[in-house]
Amino acid sequence: MAFQILLKAFLSGSASPYATYQAGNVQSFDYAVQAPASTFGLPEFFIEGAIITKAEGNTGKVVFSWVIKEETTTPFSVKHTWNNILTEIGAGDFYPGSKAWDGNNSSNSGNNYKSRRILTVSDNTVYETFDTTTADGQMIALSEYFEKKGLTSTDRHRFQLKDATAGKYIFDLEGQITRLSFQKSGTDPVTWNASIEFQIGDVIDSSE
């Protein structure tokens, strides 16, 4: 049985993702549902007589970790350019004063990913391009694609766990990534240890 984990990022109102990444080398996986309730013990009763009341709704979270390593093919099946993702953004909305929105970030062909924040060493007006078959390139693209900017949009994420052998989804959930973590070990400096916390739910903006 072969499992695949897919991460997808969507703009508000869009049914097609602007980024899709397949995580391999999974180290741990945790799916948890919280169903909060209050319990009141009754005097002169054993524990079976306690009264349980529920006034809050349920929440769910997925936490998983994996190892990012060099690949022969890019794990990104979809990776739009930032000038296409943020078509209504001005230069001041990028860091540091990026011109990604006006065409300077218009090439993600092949394995390439052009950063929205990292400038080249030789020219502080040009944004760096990374190879997404490398561990560093994957880490940078993930950290930029899956960081939700704020609460003024319904941009959302999707988490999918698929049984590739049977061709069935085990989980297919929408929500928001609330934590991204990347760590590098001195014993294996060419890989990144990555982890994600994914909050399940319906993403709304601050005006709703």
C-alpha cells in the first residue's frame, strides 16, 4: 500500500490550486478531533452518574512531518508565478519592494521557482530562481506558497491523504495551514525536516 500526501493552495473563489505539492518520506502523522464538553460530578453518586453537557462545536487538526530531500523530478505539479497569483497587488505589498507583480516574477517553467522575497546576491533588483528538485528549492517554495498573508481574504489550503494503490482518498480536507516548520540537522545537512499543522474548517475573511 502506497500513500501520497498532497498540499494545495487556493485563492479566494478559485476551484483550481495555484500550488500543489506532494510530500514524500513521511515521518509521522496525527489526525485529532476535539469535541469539548463539560462534566459535572453529582454528590453521593459514583463516576457513572456524572452529567456531561456539550455547548461548543468540534474542531479538528492534522499534524504531520516529512523529510525534504533532493528529488529526480519536482514534487510540485502546480506552481503558478507570483505576478499571476497576486494580480491586484502593488509593489509595496511585496518584500522588499518586489516587482514580481509587474512581470519580474513571470517564469516558473520546468523545475524553476522564482522567489517573491529573496534577491540575487549580485543584483538587488532581481529575484532569485531556485530548482525545486533540490531540498532548498522545495523548502523556499513551500514557505512562500503556503503562508497565508492575512484575514482579508478566503484564501485556503487543502490536505489530501491518498491511498495510491487503491486510488482512494483517506482524507480530503479544507482549512488553513497554521504552522510551517523547517529544521536542518548537522548530521544530514542536505535535507530539511519539515512539519505542518493544518486546521480543518471553512476559511472566511474578517468581514464575514
